[in-house]
Amino acid sequence: MKPYIVKLLSLFLLILLFTSCGDSASAGQKTDYQKYAAGIRELTETLPRDLNDREARRYLSQIEKAMRPLNTPEAQSDLTVVPVYVNVLEPEYIAQKVQYLGDISGNPSVLVYPKLSDIILEIPVVNGDYVHKGDVLARISDATVRASKSQAEAAYLSAKSQLANVRVEYERMKTLFDAKAVSQSQWDQIVTQREIAEAGLRQAKAAVELAETQLNYATLTAPISGYLSNIAYEPGDMATPQKPFASVHQINSVKTNIKVTESDLGHIRTGQRSEIAVSAYPGDIFEGRVDNISPVIDPLTRTALVEILAENADLRLKPGMFARVNIITQERQNALTVEKAVTGKQTVLKRFGATLRDDRPVETYHCFVVRDGIALKTPIEVGIESKTKYEVVSGLNPGDLLIVMGQNNLSDSSLVEIVK
């Protein structure tokens, strides 16, 4: 038999041995692979070049006998070469974020309410118009208010005339009182009449001013400059102070109010960067920042209101849009990171004191790296985390070959072959 055929048969036999089920090794006994490898090498080196069938069978029988102690699950696991995919670790950026949902509004957005209850005569604007502060939004019938103003002006003139008469009488009585020609009670009476007349004049003047103010309310104007929306009336409707007329939004910058839970509130600070995403522009991220954090937590929802501001010079963000907001609570530049999917996690009890009461559950992390064809189970310490990655604080170094596929079939010191 040809020597190369014998060697092929030997290889085939080795494969059969490694893939078959054999006797288990005694517990705790460590296999001396170097001894078995040396024995097989000695048999191979003494193999003559020309073999007959009997000699070939004897050689293969010796190989099978030498390999028999390795026919165990433990040895088969140790000797199996596992194909793996690896990534070379390089520093990169990582950010820890919290995500919330909210509605976009103008900065500011103002509801405009009618202050006069009467028929709306004219609405010279439409939704979407840009209005300046003071522009007319609607005109309300002022006939009733004008009549009230006329009455107030007449009452004011009457009170003014009455006060003038009382003052003349007051001056006359003062001269007589100084000459002791009238009694004290008569003097007190004229003083009181003067005070009542002066109060009546002030009251009449206030009524005139109120009527003038109500007359101004008949013309509804924009309180700020901005875009008009949600006009709720039409000409002929009855205006009422309980129902808003429209909204005016300034949208060169917009704000998004979100409700943050207690657990996340401690990580949020004013000035932190935020990322805003809306369904109208898939894939686009708008930059924002935390502008205000409510000092009070709602006892019903256990949340606090947080306001996010974003510049909107191109007016792409519209009030009323539904927004997904990511607040970046921590970020690192040039950090080593590992995917969560390739990181093993285990909860263990760790003692923080002298007694069992001081034991606390602690999460430990590990991953596999390749060195000299061996997969090493490497404990790591993690820092901040993103949605898919951990920051590695210690345990790994730049340039390490991190196993990213095939790690589920590995144990510490498993033989591996890098596929990619």
C-alpha cells in the first residue's frame, strides 16, 4: 500500500474518532495532549515507505489504540477547531441616550382668545398666514359696546358737573366755618359730599375707560409675530372668551416637551445635546438641547416636564409634529466598544462587607478574543452603554481580535479558525 494512502486513511480515522462518542474521562483528570501527539508522531516517523496490507492494518490499529483515550466528550470539545468571525478593536465614539416621545410646538406658541362676546363680522386672515404683532385677525360687532361707552361718557360728564357744584358749595361753607358761622356737623356734611362726588367722578371715569377697552377688544389682533393656525371661527359665529380663536406660532426655533421618569431625571442636565427625529423626514436628525427641567414631579405620573429647544431656520419642523427625542446623557470620544450581542453577562454575588448580609448581586461581563489561534474568555469592565454597544473601560486593548460570530460555541481556550 502506498504511504500517502496510509496517511489519508490515518487522517480519516482521526476524524471518525473525534466525531464519535466514546468513554468519558474520569472527573477532574486533565488530558496530556502533548504525550499523545508525541506517540502518534513516533509511530508516523517509523512508518516504512512501502507497506503491505497487513502492515498498513497494524499501523492503523496502533493509531486507533493511541487515540482511544482521547475519544471523550471533553477531548473532542478541546480538539474541535471552531470557525469564527472577528473584528479588530479600534477606538470610536459612543453615546449613552435616553429616549422619549413628545409633540413639537412653536417657541412660543400662543392661543388667541376673543375677549368680547358678540358676532364676528370679518376674518381677514387664513390658516398658514404669517402675521406680525398687532395685525388684525378678526373684527367683532361693537354696537353694544359703543352704546355702553356713550352711557359711560354721559355718566362721567354728569359726575364731573356734580363735583364742580359740590366744590363751589364746599368753598362757601369753608369760609363760613372759618368765621364760625356754621356748625361742625354742617361742615362735616359738606366734606362728605365732596368726597362722594370725587369718588363718583373716578367711578364714572373708570367706566369710560372700561368701555374704551372693550371697544378695542372688538378688533382681535395678533399678540406676537408668527404663523397662524387652527382658526376656530367663521364670519357670523358668536365669539366667546371660553373658545380660542386661533394659535400663533413662532417657529424659527421650536420646542418639544417630554415627560421624563424619576429614574432618568438624575442623568439629565440643562444644555445637554438632544437628537430629534420625526416621521416626515425619515433618517434625518435635528439637533436640539435641553433648555428647561421642571423642578416639580407630577405625583400622578411620577414624571417631570423637560423642554427641548431646536433651531428651525429652514422651517422643516412644524408645530404639532410627533417627535422622538434622544437626550445624550453621556458620550465618549476614542472609546473601545463591544457589541452587546457578542458580550456575555453573568450575575454573581459579591461581598461588600464581613457578613453574608453584605452580599450583593453584581453583573459581570466577558467576551472572547483570539490570540495565537486560541479563543480566550476575557473579563471586561464596562462603562456607558448605547442602544447596541458597551464602552470597555478595562480588559481589552486596541488591535485585539474580538470574536463577533461563533462565540456561542466556544469555551475558554477553544481552538478557533478565523474565517473573516
